[in-house]
Amino acid sequence: MALQDYKCPCCAGAIEFNSSVQKMKCPYCDTEFEMEALKAFDLKLDEEQDNTEWEKSAGSEWAEGESENINTYHCASCGGDIIADENTAASSCPYCGNPVVMMNKLSGSLKPDAVIPFKLDKEAAKAALSKHLEGKKLLPKVFKSQNTIDSITGIYVPFWMFDTDVNADIRYKATKEKKWSDENFDYTETSYYGINRAGDIRFEGVPVDGSSKMADDLMESIEPFNMAEAVDFQTAYLAGYLADKYDVDAEASVPRANERIKNSTIDAFRSTVKGYDSVDTEKCNVSYSNGVSKYVLCPVWILNTNWNGEKYTFAMNGQTGKFVGNLPADKSLLWKYFAGVGAGVSAIAFIISLFLG
């Protein structure tokens, strides 16, 4: 299995992509390199033949099928072995820390069309976590002091980006209410309306997470990614980060893309229906044309923390800084606020605002 690492020609240290300067940079002598200068590495590697042999080490034999999803790679810098699952495309040597790219994992049909480089570093992710904890009135007070970070990982997550033209014909059911009272009764008059909207709309860069290991709701929460900043794929961008190849292909991602596009179309057309007390979708006919997809690696920081025996996972968009993650609630404070506000929907809404605000 071929590995690609990048050495500094000035001091021979391992260089990696630096999100602050958007260049490759040596952490030892601070020399910077333009991304274009490293394309020759990828071109040279494409010409090489994979003749690496698997090494056997002490231990019991694998049971049938047990080792199918595990690969071992040999670090060209120190000679150490790197173990990764079948979907890992970039990693670091656990012995010398040298960032390496597992090139064969990115070859053929698995090569991404584009990559959105990291713009925010690990320190920005730490700061975002601290800010995320601010103002949460139902958060246990000791969570900030006792919550420990187990890991902060910069990872390029595989996404399918879908472009398509949509033709839609949607019928909405709307209502208007008129209320009045006399000395005996309260009256409500409800009028019903049928409203049609039809037209064309264009969608570009609708993302669908292509990794089954990443929770879809977590990834969708840190969207959007700005595709205008995407660049042609180069393996050099992966140096110093983890990267996954997709294990959910474009065809399997189409239903999710269609669902997101349909819902967005309904919302977009609904925004033109104004002046009513309620508007609900009654019938929707959506057709798609000129659909294309791209395989893009998007930058994500994953933070895993531990508190009170529970693990909490947070995610930050490595391009925009959008940060999400669930937090624990102090049950005693929860009931205190609930009792203070009173029962009903208003109390629940108040509690949610306290927790999210």
C-alpha cells in the first residue's frame, strides 16, 4: 500500500496543510509552500506500482472475515506501522507523528472531485466549545469545570454535492380567522383557501453526507459549506488531518438529496403565500432534471468530551466555524424553571429558550 508524505526541502521535517495561511507549512522551520508546487508529488505517485507486501506480526490468526476491514500501512519516515479501517484515507503515524496520506484509498473512482480546505484550526475549535457553553442556563455548573476533552480531530468528511433543476406544482391549504364577541358568546369564523404555486427553481451544492460513521443530523447542523471556496482535489490538503472516503455512494444518497430538495422547494414556494393565518401543504408534484453530483471532501472538527461517565460529541464546520452539539441539563433547575413559569406550551417554550439561548 503506497503512502505519500511531504518532507520540507529545507530541514527534512514533515510538512502539513496550514489552515491559517492556506499553504503547506513546515512546523519546524516555518517555511511555506504553495499548493501548486506539490502537484508533482501526486503525479509521480500515479506512475508508481503498488508492490507493498503485508507483514505478519506476533499474535493469533484472524478468524474468517475478521480482518477484512482492517489495513496496515508502513510509515516511510520512521518505519512504524499504521493501522486504519478500510475507509481511512489520511492519518498520522502514531510513533513519529508524521502526517501521511494513504494514496491507494484515494485512487480510481474514489478520487474526490474537489476539497474545501480547512480555514479554522484546533484552537478555534476549542474556543468554539467554550463559547458554546456560555449562556446555557440549564447547563450543570460543574460541567464547564469537570468536562474533559478526550479528543479533537480535524477530519475531511466525504459529501455528495447535488445540482439539479426542479419543476414544481404545489397546492397549499390556507386559512384566515376572524374573531369577535358579544355579551353572550365568543365567535370564530374560519375561511379556507386553496392556493396554487408552480414554477422552476435551481439547486446547487445540496450536500449529503457520504460517510455512514457520521450522524446525518450532526453533519446537516453544521451546514452550509461554501462551494465557491472548493478547489481541485490535491492530496496535500489532507496532510495533518484525518480523511474518510465515502462508504455511501452517490446512488444511495439520491433519495436523501431528493427529500432535502423537495422540502426546500415547498418552503421556498410557501414563502410567497402571505396574508394568511395558517398555510399547509396539501399536494406537491416535484420533478427533477439535469441532475449531477460531485464527490467533495469537507472540513469538520469533531470534539469528544467526557463528563460524569457520559460522552458528548460536538462538531464544528472547519470552514465557517458553525458549532453544534448536545449538552446535559440540570434536572433540578429544569423543574424549578418549569414550576416558576407554569404548565403548558409556554413553559416548555421558555425552558427550551433557556437551554438553547
